Amino acid sequence: MHNTPLDPQAASVQAQALAAAVGEALYARDPASKALGMQIVEMRAGYARMSMTIRPDMLNGHQNCHGGFIFTLADSAFAFACNSHNINTVGAACSIDYLAPGRLGDVLTAEAVEQVQTGRSGVYDVTIRNQENRIIALFRGKSHRVGGEILPTKESQETL
């Protein structure tokens, strides 16, 4: 039997639907992101945008958002983006540059974008902005695919 390839638009719609379903499944089993009030704003293949509102319990001694919470938002967006292809993927390394403080009540949005995915390795850039579109931090994450799927696909079920 001959399989005909999907046209590019149909493949894009299929990848978008898969990424959204993967995002929902990951979020459902992610108590850390949920406890911090993070929300998925958008998911696509190789892309995730998540938001979080800075609460009083997220402030440091300078009354700014503790850098660890900003890092966690960026790390979550990175995780959702690099798993969006439905292959179990973990972080291998990451770095962050803090450029401006987050303030109480700010709504931070982390936008994670796949820069390259080759073999088992990927590189993702995450920009964290506040509600005024001010860049708060820049994060770069390197990913490593460990195999297996987040959601079973028709192809994986056929091999069982």
C-alpha cells in the first residue's frame, strides 16, 4: 500500500493539533506549573507561550519577583516547546539573563521558540516580557530527546 504525503498545509494543521494535545497532556500532569498559576497561551510545533501573574509570595527582599520564579516560567515554556513534537524531551542545559525586574501584579509571558532541532539535540530561546511588552529576561535552553511519546500515536500503537 502506498502512502501519499500530506500537503504542507494539512501537515501544518496536523502538527498544530498534535502540539496542542501534547500541551494539554503535559499541563494536566504538571503540578509545579499549575501551582505557580502558569497558563498555556499558545502551543505549536517547536513553540510555546505561557503566562504567569506575579503574586506577593513570589517577591524577594527587594520587593521584585524572585529570579527563581522567572526562571521557572521560562523553563516551563521551554519544556512545553521542546516536547511539542510528541517526543519525550528533557533539558540538558540552560542559562538566563535578567534584564529588568518583575513587579507585584505583573503578568509575565514567556515565549519559547525552537532555533534548531537535529537528532536528539535542540536549542530553544525564551523571551520573558511583562504586560507592557518590556523584556524582563532572556533564556536559552538546550534539549535532549530521550525517546518515547507523550501521547500514543496511531503509528506507535500499530507496532504493539
